[in-house]
Amino acid sequence: MFSTAFEHLKHGLLTLCVSLVFLLSLFRFCSASTPLHPSELREVRRVPPRFSIPPTDNEIMPGGSVNITCVAVGSPMPYVKWMLGAEDLTPEDDMPIGRNVLELTDVRQSANYTCVAMSTLGVIEAVAQITVKALPKAPGTPVVTERTATSITLTWDSGNPEPVSYYIIQHKSKYLDDLYKEIDGVATTRYSVGGLSPYSDYEFRVVAVNNIGRGPPSEIIEAKTAEQAPSTAPRQVRGHMMSATTAVIQWDEPEEPNGQIMGYRVYYTMDSSQHVNLWEKQIVRGSNFVTIQGLIPNKTYYIKVLAYTSVGDGPLSPELQIIAKTGGGFAFIFFSKCVSV
């Protein structure tokens, strides 16, 4: 009986070993014919969309073109579309995955374009601002704040909401058909224009410039420089004896009066070696001649004339020599030396 039981146990162990060997062989066969990838042994990672290349802002000229690129990634990969406000710019049935390039042509006005990336894990947005950089507007009309005999100081309003690169001041004489002279690169809205002529009328205007170019000019402002003493003496000083004791002296206005001539001073003497302040003088207003009486007959007189404005005296004319005697005729300048007082 014991012998029979032992035989049954041995047979069971043998069957078990055969089964184990079969299973091991089957596992090896399956592993060799269909290997498993490591990624299949773990759960697939899921990532919400994000922008790897967000859209960028651009400045363009009126009528210009620009391409805006937007790239988004994620798992699953997101769809990418463009919008302008509430308007879809990308067809629903042609929406690319991951990358979308918006091509804009003949752009005339500024706008904000929105890139939208979407997947089952979320929706994200990014905005690109396209600015049409137009030429600047005309500055405000200049205002004269200061004036001297040779300069005019102007201030003005920019007239532009956006900063400008600089300003150009244009000026010319009011009564001449000259082209405008330009002062370039003015960085502020206040400037003193120098090198002008005294008591002269000018026209001024201002132009704004940005990186696109120069805009239209402002309205014109007219301004007159302040007075100054005459730069030159009265011209063509001449004399005529009316009698042996009376002379008439005449002259023309200075070539550069530099203001309104208020009057003239006529100096005369028989001794030209004296300082002119010691000479006899007459003040003349409103005319260009004077009658000198009480001269000593047959004596030589020396005569000089100057003009003056409200600011000061101009230079003396060259000496005129005249002999106090009858006989008519005119006496003209014999000496060309100019003397200041």
C-alpha cells in the first residue's frame, strides 16, 4: 500500500515539473516574438497646451505686410487658430495643429490679433498688437514767447499722442519769395531761432518727424524781430547854400535802420579836430533835411549826421565839407571816415 502511494506522489511531481517547464517555455516564446515597450508599462502623460513661440507685436508702415507666427505644444497637441475680436480668422475645418502663421497684407489700421490654442485639457490665448506707424500729425501753431533784434523764441504743442523723433523749424522772410530755411533735429517743443535781421518780419512753422518720415507743417505764425540801433549811417549826405549864412543839409535813410527811425542828429563845426560831442547840433524829426542858419560867411563847415531808433544811435556819416558863401550848387562828401559817438 505504501508503495502504491509513493508511485502516485512521484507521478504528481513529475506532472507538475512538466507543466512548469511548458509554461516557462511558453513565456520565453511570447517574450521573444512580441517584446513590450517600456512606455506601454506605464500610464501615458497628459499635458495642457502652452505657447512655445508666442506671437510678437509689430510696427509697420501704412499699407505694409507682416506674418505673425504662433506655436503651441501639449499632450495631446493643441489646435491653433487666429481671431480678430470675435471674428474667427482660421476656418473651423482647416485648423492646424501646433503651429499657425497669420499673413496680413495692405494693413491700414492698428489692431490686436489673438492666437488661441485648444485641446481637451484647456484653452489658452495670446495677443499680438499690430501698430500701423503713420506719419506724425501737424504740431500746434507756434507761439512767440521771446524776441530780440536777432532772434525769435517759439514754443508749440506736439499735436501727436505718440512720441515723435524730433522737430524741424522752417522760417523765411515774410516779404521775400525765398524757400524756407530749416533747422533740423530739434528735440524739444521750445526753440530760439537766431541769426535773424533786426526789425524784420518772418514766417515760422514746425514739422514733426518720426521713424516713418516727416508729417505736414503746422500753421504759419508771423513775427517781427525787435528793434536795434541803426547799423549804418544816413546815406548821400549833401548840402546847399541858400545864402552866405544859411545852408540846407539833406540825406537819405540808412540802408540798415534796424527799426523805426525816431529822428536824426545833425552835427556841424568849423573845427573838425574837436570831439563831435562839442560840435553844434540840431535834432530833426519827421524829415530828411535841416536848415542851418547863422553861419559865418566864407568859412568852411564840417557836417555829420546820424540816425537813431528807440534803442539807440547809429554811426555818424562821413564828414561833409561845405563853404558858407553864395553861389548855389550842392556840396558832397569829401571824407569817408566814419565816427561813432
